[in-house]
Amino acid sequence: MPAARRSDQLREVLRAMTADVVVDEVLRAARASSPDVARLPETENRRHVRSLLTLVLDCLDRGEPPDDERVAAAEELGAARAAQGVPISALLRGVQASRAHAVRIAIARGRAAGVPDDVLVELVLDVDHCTDALERHIISGYHTATLQLSRTARDVRTRLLRRLLLPGAADPPSAEELQHAGLRPDGHYHCLVSDVTDPVQARTLEQRLLRLGGVHGLVDGRLTGLSARPPATDEFTTTALLIAAPAVPLGSLRDIHALCTAALPIAASQGRRGVCALTDLAGETALGVQPLLAELLSTALLGQLDPADDFHHELAHTALAYLDHGQRLGPTATALHVHPNTVRYRLDRLAHITGLPLGEPAPGDRSTVLDALRAWWALHTWLARACPPRPVRRPAPG
């Protein structure tokens, strides 16, 4: 349909289709349709969904087929997925699910805005025509990149890395394949997982990691590697985040990689950058894979707290800070910029409301390290799920 025939209401609907809420809905549909796509970092999926929506909407607005610039962008999307090891069938499932869900959103919004049904039908036909053209170029970019990658020793090493680390991969590499890639079959290697997903940035960081020895490449969309030597903290103080595991035999690396991948978002949520040892995140990582148990514990210990109550948020933040500072009043008060008596009062109030005793132990108290761990886990879970998050009030000291 020529752009001139579009109603003002439909133009407004289409302009709003790249809003974050629409991108998030389409993103969920794409990830649900393709496990291989869902394994990639969510930020990478979001970037490509937004890119695809922008390409389609731009073609619709101009009322013309994709030009050279849009074709190049579509081919780049396909090439990026090839470099990340996503099968072409999984890529197409994600694209098609994105298209279908975006069309449903556009129709619903168009009807709500008063756009006639016959105009919406023409819009659907135009979307299909435009997306089909872009899909052909995505496939072309994917196959071109695959052919280029298959000619390089680097891709051979990357595919071997994926076989070593990903569940459900092919048979383990032979001793000859390992030696050809520069790995010793009887060697011990450090698994490294970064938050770098952009292929250009990945190559830059990979060049630095190669000094450690080993094999590196994109696994599940993130720069990942096996290094013979551990990365020094002062050598990789970059804007990237790098989870580093202790050295283990090759046969143990698949499980270690899963742990590093689980630790990555935890370290990111703490604002960490540079090298972060997996063992430093052992507690948070172990607890993070048990969300149901965390919810049960939080409800059992803190069920009397009200997520909508600012004062209850304040009590929970104070109790968590108290545990994080070794259950010492002085350091906790300093961290919160309050008087120690204020910390003591809040802990007493929390105990009165929930029955959770966190204050100074009474004579004969038999609380254990596990009791403190349960309280810490429950508080973290309660604060994470409290909606909407509310700022902690900072009363005057004392």
C-alpha cells in the first residue's frame, strides 16, 4: 500500500511499534519459539528484534521494497546469527514468530485507534511482502557468513569449543582434534565467559585472551574461552565482565561452563566489571538456581512484610546490610549513615513483625551460620520481588 494512502491513525500506530513495550512483547514471542535463540543473551535478542522491526516499519513507511541499505542491514543480522552458531532453522523460527506477534500488536492497536479493517488487511499483506524480502536477505547473509567461517581455522576452533561446552553437542572431540586446536587432551583449563556479544568487540577481547593460551570464540552469543593460564585481575580491568573458573579437566568443562553462565548475570547485577572469579560468586550462584525454594523461604520468613510499605523496605534493607557486614552494628550503621541505635531499633522492629531474630544474640542463643544464610536469602528474594521498588528513606542519625 503506498505511504500516501495510510491514515494518520495508522501512521501513529506504526511509529509506536518500536517502543520498548512492543519490542519486549515481540522478544518474548521470538525466544519462546526458538530455544537456540533464547540461549543468546537477552540484550542481543532485543537488539536484533528492534533492528528487524525498524527495517520492516521503514519499508512500510516509504511504501517501497528494501533498498541497498536495508538489504545490508538484513544480511548483517543473518551473518551475526551465523557467527553466534544459531542454526538457520532456529533463526527463521524466531523471525517468523517476531513477525506474527508484531502483526497481532499492530492490528489490535490499529483497531483501538479506529483504523478501518480494510486498511489493516492491506497492512498485513504489505508486512508479509516486506518481511519475505528481508527474510531472503537474512538467509543470504547467514549462508554467506557460514561459507566464509567454514574456510577459517578460527571457525574450526569455535565449533570445537561449542562441542566441549554446550549440552547436547556432538561426540567429544578426538585427541587429534584437540591437539590441532592447541589443547592437550590431559590438560586442565580455565573456563572464561564474558558479557561481550558484539562480534567486533569479541574479536578485540579475544586477541587479548589469546595471550593466555587456549581456544576462544562465541558460544551462545557470548565470547567464551578455555585458557591455559588464569587471567590476571589487573590485566583485564576493562568495561567487559569476565567470569573465570578454576582450571579443570576437559571432561568437566561442560558443567563448569553452565556455572559460569549462571554467575554472569549475578555479577552484572552487582555492577562488577573486569575479571570476576566464579568461586567468589559461589553462594549467590548456588542459591540463584533455586528460585522456587527462594520464594518459599521468603514467604515463610518474611510473609508479614508489606511490599507497598516504605518502612518495611527500610527494615529489609537494614537487615540485609547487617548480615552483609558480619552482623556488626558499627559497620552497618556506617554503611547506612545512621546511628547504631537506629540499626538496633530496625532489627528489633523486623523481629517484632516477622519473628526473624537478627539482633545481638541473647545468652544461650543457638543460631547458626545456616540461620543467617536463610535470612540473607529470604531478604534478597523479598527485596528483588517487591513491586514497585521503593527508595529507602534515610532518617537523621540516631
